[in-house]
Amino acid sequence: MTTTIATGSATDTGRLRSANEDAKLVEDRLYAVADGMGGHQGGEVASKLAVDVLRHEYGDSSSDALLEAAHKANQAVYAKASESSDLRGMGTTLCAMALVGDGDDEELAWVHVGDSRIYLLRDGTLTQLTTDHSLVEDLRRNGQLSAEEAAVHPQRNIVTRALGIDPDVVIDTDAVTPFTGDRFLLCSDGLFNEVEPDDLVSILRRYSDPEEAATELVHLANEHGGRDNITCIVIDVIDDGGRSLAASQAIGDDPTSLESQPVARPVGYDDEAGDGQVDVTRAVASVPTAPTGRGSRDDELWDKAVVAESEDHLGGDLRHARIRRITWRVVAFLFALLLIAAGGIGAIGWTARHTFYVGLRGDQVTIFRGHPGGDLWFKPTVEQATSIRRATVPKARLNDLVKGKQQPNMGDARRYVNNLRDEIDSLAPPTTAPPTTAPPTTAPPTLVPPTLVPSAPAPTLAPPSVAATIIPAAPAGPPATAAPPP
Ligand code: CA
């Protein structure tokens, strides 16, 4: 995984100064802006010395090496200032950035002293990475100045920390993981004191070529007065070697869906014209509908917007993909719930319509379809009324009937009723001699009392049933033909 970077830079004396005391350094993997101070000569010497020492002392590609080189630059400027009365009191700001590490661990490390700044434009948002070491920034942080007041404060050029003032200096340092599309801006205060943040963003977004962006920034600062030296370096991450892809996958995106994304796959650094210029519009993103060559400014304005939008588009697709997946999961889940619920309701309904019980309807023993009390909205219905009255039901059976005596099917329900009737009859005073034989254990259809009001076809032949086994041991009553008339 190798990060590919394209840079552009510009510096200008401005409209009021007679000399440019800013210095810049644009090397392979090392970039710096220094803003000198301490009079005409001192300022120029300090800033130039600082970047020269930084370049010379920066050894291995690490953030520690960058910090160490910055300290060496401080010592060098301090020593130089001590040597000559002409240079006494000179100093310089320094903000420097270096691509450090290798492979997966590549980062853009930075160091910072003074009031030059490093910004990062990522996803269209400009963030200031550094904190000014200046009087107005201290006042602002203490709540004594608003950001707007600080921006126009007459003493905003007073720094609280600089290289070359003391033999040692506290240097701010940090690192950023670079992603394709990131655009860093290193600049002196001659830029941001003249150009509003919105204009910075606007230009950084509009000019895809970093050299043109840097030039335009300086141009705008001059248009707005150019009261100070102006320096800026624009650093574009045109290929992160797949880091952003890996990051996207690491946060849980489906790699296959990401692989299939048709847009914003970096195509790499490509100096096609061999002129040292990088076709950023082509390199940042392969957008099928975008112009691929370096075209007019209008093309590049449009290109930059497309790159930004295509990144948004990619993000949008990923977001939508995520939403789609969630939506389908939710739908599938709800559908499964519905199926389960429907299945449950169906089962309850089926059971409710395929079970029976013998209970009381008013004072009449009745066969009901369903469960006593009903299930959900499946209320029991009257299946068959009988001629048996509550008053004749033996006490031992009455409680069952009040609660509803459940039966697995209509045949069993009828047998229960018949048995109940037999039991009632058996309890009645015998009018004839008790039979010598037990009643049949089966319930032939002829036993269905004619008093029953059939609402369903009577079984042609009921099989031996559980009900048959609970026939009381008491002497059986008269034959069924002796059942009371209706
Ligand atoms: Ca300055």
C-alpha cells in the first residue's frame, strides 16, 4: 500500500512588503512553510535557514525524525541569531508535513510552531489541524476575543512561539492517515488573514490541479490587499493504495458490494504528459462520465465538483447499500414475524374450529364447536342442542358442563351426551327389570337419540372410543329407544 501525492505551491511578496520573508519547501515526501520575522534581513534568513536545516536533518521516514529535524532547525536559527547583532531576535514560524512510515502504516506527520497553518480539506470540509501560537489565539481561547474579532485584531501578527527565539522550543506534532481525495494546505498568515475560510474552501474545491489551486489562493490574497507575504502548499492524496477501501471494509461493509461499486476507484498517479504535472482529475477518481483530460478551467471546476460529488456518491451508495440491507433484513424479519403470527393464528383458528365441547346454553345441555370461552376472536358456536336439561344432570357432571367438557371431535361429543343421558336415565327409578347384559361398548348410529337436532351428518359407525370406557359401572338404563320423547 503506497500513498501517492501530488503537490502545488506558490509564494508571493504581496502588495505592500518589499521582500518575501516566507520560505517553502516542497520535496519528495517533505513539505514545509516558514514565515520569518525579525526585520528585513533576519526574517528572510530565519525562514530559509529553518527549511534548509529541516530538509538536511530529516533522516528516516518517521514522525520522530520530523520532530527531531524541527528541533534542529530551531537550534540552528537560534545559533545563527546569536552570532550576529544584525540577526539578533530573528525567528520564524514553521509548519511541516512529511509522509512517514510505509505500507499500511503510512501517515502524514506534521510539526508546527507559530501562526502558519495546516488545513485538511476532506469530504468538502476544511479543518484546521494546527492551533496558532499567537496572542489573539490565546485571547480567543480564554474567551476574551471571538473568532471574528481575532481575525481582524491589530495585534494578530504577534506570535507566542517561534523557532530561533530560545535554545529549546515546544513543537506541536501529530499525524493524519491520508485517504484518497484528501487535500492538505500549508500556508502562512498572509493567506488566511486576507482570505475568508469560505473562499479558501471554494478555491480548494474548484481547482483540481494543486498548482493552480495554490496560485489562485495567492492571487486572491493579493486581490484582498496582499498586506503580507503569502505562501501556500497544496498537497493532494491522489491514491491511498487502497487504504480507504480497507477502512470501508473494516467498518463492516460488504466487500463484494464495495468491489462492485462502479465509481471512485482510484486509478493511480499518472503523469501521462510527462511534464511533471499530474492529471489529478483523472487520477482521483475514475468517473465514467467525467472528462478525462486536463481541460479548461471550467472543466476543472466541474471536475472537482464531480470528484467531490462522486465521493459523496460513493458514500451515498454505501449508505444506501447499508440502508438497503437493513431494509431487506427488516422486511424479511417482519415478514417472518407475520408468517409466524399468521401461522399461530391459523393454528388457533383451526383448533378452534375442529374441537368441541359439551356445555350449557341456558339450562340446555349443548354441543359447541370451539373451546370454552373461545380463542382470540374465534368464539364457540352452537353445534347441536340436546333435550337434556340442566336440572336432570347429575351433580357429579354438572361442574364439567358448566366449565365445558372438551371433546376431540363431534363423535366423541355425541357419545358424551349419550353417556350422560344413559347416566341420567340410570339414576331415574327403574321401571323395568335391569338388563342382564351391559350396553354395547360401541355407539352405533342408531343410538343417536332422535331428540338430537342433527346439524351435521351423523357418523355411520363410531369407532370404540375413550368415552365408551368411562361408562359407569352402574347398571345400564333402558335401551336407547326408551329415551324420553322430545
Ligand atoms: Ca507573515
